[in-house]
Amino acid sequence: MDTKSDAILSRRDRSPLSRGTTLICVAAAAGALLTGCGTDTGGEAARSGAAEAAQAAATSPTPSADGTLTEDQQERKALVPKAKTGYEQALSAAVGAVSRSKPVSVELKGPPDSPRWEAEVATDDGTAHTVSVDAADGKAGKAQAKDEDGDDKRELADLLKKATVTPQQAAQTATDKTKGTVTAVELDDTDGGTPKWSVDVVTTDDWNKTTFDIDATNRKILREHVDRD
């Protein structure tokens, strides 16, 4: 807590003093003024330090009620163990719901009391469908066609054609590097147009999420990012 003290100096009537005594008093008064200035500077520094500390606290990840996990980590801890069906089974169910389709993406969604896998599959011409798969029993819902224009379909068809690495192979590359549970796999492309798989792996010892970007032509890891929030 910042404090500020106000020094009050009282003047009293005094008898005439010698010149030497007067000089001593003037020097003492000057010293008191310098001391007062020093105290004010310290207060300013303390206030500045407190402001910086408050700003740092505001931008830091917010701990959960138990003081050890962030809010996102708590959500992963609550959701991931509820998924009795893994991403592979979910992708298989989604592909089975759309004839002659290939997997494009899959992601685990909540809430924890009714977890599901949201999957996307597409045919060779780039026509995409979304399929919701129950993460408890692995049953797929009805496929829903996505409303996309011709350019989007051509781009997706091109990615599917170029991607020689399967999502399962990409996920294996990711979990070979970081042991954990795969919670998402998505086909995308790099800035240079090369297809890639983005794979999310949640580690169950700390509930962090690591995202790997993996070249969909040779399984090379292009990027690795750990989300500790």
C-alpha cells in the first residue's frame, strides 16, 4: 500500500541569534527539504512498480479455483477423459456416413457431459460434408452438406489430391514427438500452397495442448507450438 507523509514545520518566535547559528539553521532546513524530496521520489517509484505488477497480473493466465490449472486446462481435463471414442474411430464413422469421401478434419467438442467429435469429410470433387459423431458410443449423425462455392471446392479437391499423408500418419508423427491424446486433426495448406495436417495433442499430466503442423506430403514437422494457457 502506498503511503505519503506530509511534514509540517512550525515557526515560533525566537530571540536574535548569532550569524553562525543562523547559518547552521539554514543548512539544516536545506537538508530537511532534500530528505523530503527523496521520500517523494521513493513513493513515485513504489507506485510505478505497483502499477506494473498489476498490469502483469492482468495479462497472465488466470489460475483455476484450485490454483494449479488455467481455465482452458481445466476444460481439457474435464472433457478429454469423457471421450470414449478416439479420433480415428470418429473419422471412420464420418467417412462411412458420406459415400466415397475422404477425411478433412475432426475435433473434440464439449460439453463434458455430452462430448462429440465434429468431423468434416469431402469427395474428390471438393464437396464437403460435416458429420457429428458421439464421442461416447462412436455413432455418427446425419451428414450435412456445406454450402461452398466452386473456388472453395476446387481448392479442397486440390488439397486432397496433393495430401499423400493420411491424418492417422500425421497424428502418429505428432504423438511420437509428444505422448498424449489427439483432440483435433485438420487438413490445411502452408503459405506456399503445400498441404499440411495440423494436429492437437493434449498431455494428461499437465493438460497442455501442443499443436503440430505436419507436411502432408512427407510427414515432416513444420511447426510445434505448446499452449500452456
